[in-house]
Amino acid sequence: MNLSARAGAIDFFADWIKSIMRTSVFSHYTNGDDPCTVRDYGELAQHPRDGDEYREEVTSGSILYPTLGVWLAILGKDEAFKELAEFHRSDDMKHSTWQLWVPDETSEEMFYRDLDMHGAAITDLNFNGSETLIEQVNKEIVASSDFGKLSAVRLGLWPVILTACHVYRLPVPIHFWTMGTPTHP
């Protein structure tokens, strides 16, 4: 998003986010290669497999859908946000915990070397309107002060955080979504 904003390509980014949302929802409904919780490469290579029990297990949680929802809300794409909210409330997603991730007090020790699980999940996300979701995310950002305590953030080396997220398959902390280039807390 930051790159799109700096390149003057916000409309392109917004259309891309809508496309990813619609493709992901369609893929779920057609039992395609929808987002899953599988982390093992061998299992992932066999995804998707047949069976309602398997499908429910591997779609028990999602960071993709709520991330898309936050971006649609930020970008003011209300119609697409409503489509995603309807999907969230559908019988197909009743079993799935949609969540966002933030660093916690253990993240400084664990983040850079992927020593163990760390961070906290934000669940019970409110998809009853884009403004409501943005307000909830902003409150969580304020409440989650551990992001600002990460040494990479304190020292202005925030790209290290993004690199660690990529390498260790962690979600990008929501703090990056509402600010420009992170600076000292």
C-alpha cells in the first residue's frame, strides 16, 4: 500500500484488493485453492483435498479475509466490504476464526530468529460496517504497545520487521497499515 501510494497507484491497489477478495471467496465456494491453515509443504502440495471435515479443519482460521476487509474499509470500497462481511456471516465461515496479529511482550526475543510462537491474535472482529472495523483496529493498535518496543522499530530499522514476517511466514503487524513509514514510538 505504501508503495502504491507513493507511486500514485491507489486505484490500482484498491482494484487489486477487490479482485483478491472476490477470487478468494469464489475459490472457497468452489473448493478451490482457498486460504488454509496448512503450514507443512507436503500437506500444502496436496491441498485442497475432498471432504467437509478436512475443509473445515484447514479453514478454521484466517488472516487473509480480515486483512482484505481492513484494506477495503481503509480504501472506502464499501460494496466490496459488504460482500466480504456477508461471506463472514455465511454458514460457510461460521467455523472460521477471522483474526489479525500483533506482536506481544515475547516478540522481541522470538521475532528475529523464529524461536517459538509469539504475538497475539485479535479475534471477534466486527464486520458490521467498515467504519466500525477501522475503529476496532485503531483501538487495537493503540492498546498493542509492544510493537513500538521492538528494537527494530525503536532504532528505525522497521524493514527488518517486514523481512522477518516474510521469512517466517508471519502476518505484517497491523501497525504498518495505518501509518506511513514507522518511526520511533
